[in-house]
Amino acid sequence: MTGFARARRSLGAAEVVLSVKSVNHRGLDLHFHMPAVFDPFEQVARAAVKKQVERGHLQIHLTLDKQALDKQNGSVEGSLNVALLERWVAAFREAARQLGSPEQPAVADALRVPGILQTDSSIEWTPEVECTLTDCLEEALNGLNEFRDREGAAIAEEMAERARSLGKLASKMEKLRSNATEAFHLRLKEKLADLLHGAAVEPHRLAQEAAILADRSDISEEIMRLKTHALQVLEMIRAPGEKGKKLDFLLQEMNRESNTILSKTSGLGDHGLTLTALALEAKSEIDKMREQSLNLE
């Protein structure tokens, strides 16, 4: 489910800005982007996120804006790691020499190397820092979930409407199925005539073939399961707790039922064509619901 939230906290002479962005994903996929000084916070943050979020691809960005407060105080301070910069320049020139390249190191490129420009040199990892960051993360996650709840409610209502539509389509197919019985018997007679043409067939073999053809053309079970699954979708949407993965599995089963109906309704005349059209419409609704289920936890 998509969403975005941001929170800020003062941390000594600097300001911490933490943002959380989520997009659809089948599971919980976490990616952290933060200064090296905050590396110990990752495991704490993972545990905190798992308590509030069960599904989605999450990007957690944590930045330390020391210059923001420095400017308010009328000064701008920074820390340049000269030793690392010199090693980077030397390595650049050695690589250029070996490759025969005339390129020279650029300051802009050097400052993008992690660790060369340190704005967090005055920050040390302490329990107080961890507490501040955890509080900041909790605020961002609460904001993210509020965003996702609003979106999820709208998606759930749309899925419920599609489930009700699917139930109506299944009921139409059920009525048409009884009218297609005559076409089925005609098809069965043609198949039996082909079996009897120019060959002697034992009675039990005929009965066996007739039973197989009857089973292959009967869609009553598939229609019943489709109607039942449509009701289950409505129940799952209304139920509290995790539902995205359960819905995804159920919709896969519904998709198989619609495919089976399509395979069994060919050759049943006009009624078969109408059943096929209804099954295709049902399949379209199911596919749309499967896409929407990725947005739900």
C-alpha cells in the first residue's frame, strides 16, 4: 500500500529528519538510508516497523541536518575528512593512469563519497540518541498508517463492490446452466455417435465415456465455489487484522474456477457463448481484485 510520512527531532546541535515511504509489495521489504553513525539504529528500527506494518516495500530515510540549526545560529560548520579525501584522490589518479585517461578528480565527485564530508562528526551513539530516533520513527509510522488507512478503506469498499458483482455474475451463470442442459445432451449424443461409428463398443465403456463427458461439461461445482468465495471475500474485507495475503490466495482459487468454467462451456451453443461471456467478465473482476489486494495488509 502506498503512503508517505515525515517526522523531525532536534538532536544536540542538529536536526534529524526521518521519512518513510511505502509502495505495494507481497511481503514486508525494508530498505534503510542513513548516515553511518546511525547504523546501530537499523535493528531497532526494523523491530519497530514490524510492529506497525505487515506488508509493503518501505524506504526509510534518516538524515542529519546540522547546517539547518547552524544557520539559525549564524554559522555553518562541517567536518572534512582530509585523510580519506587524499586517499580517494590518489586512488582516482592511479586508476586514470592505468587506464590512460586524462580525467582529473572533481571536488563535487569527492564530496559525494561517504565519509569525506561529515556533518555528523559531533554525534555519538548513545541510549538518548536511540530514544530520540525511536520516537521520531514512531511518529512517522503513525502518520504513514493514517495515510494507508484512508487509502485502504477506499480500496476495501471498491473490492467489496466487485465481490458483490461477482456473486451476481455467478447467479446468472447458474440460471443459464440449467437452460444449457439440452445443448449438453446433444453434444453427448454426437460424441457417442462418433464412438459407435464403425466399431463395436461394450456397454460399460459407453457408460464410462458418458460419465466422463457429463463431468467435463458440468460447471455446477465451479459456480457454487465462485459464489462461496465471493462471500468469503466480503467477510475477509470486513474482518480485522491481516487480510492481504489471505485475499490473494482466495482470489487465485477464484481465478482457477473461472478458467475451468471457460474450458467447460465451449461447444454448448448460444447458452455456452453467453456463459463464456459471463465467465470472462467474472475473470476480469477477479484480476482487478487481485491487483487491489496488493494494497491491503
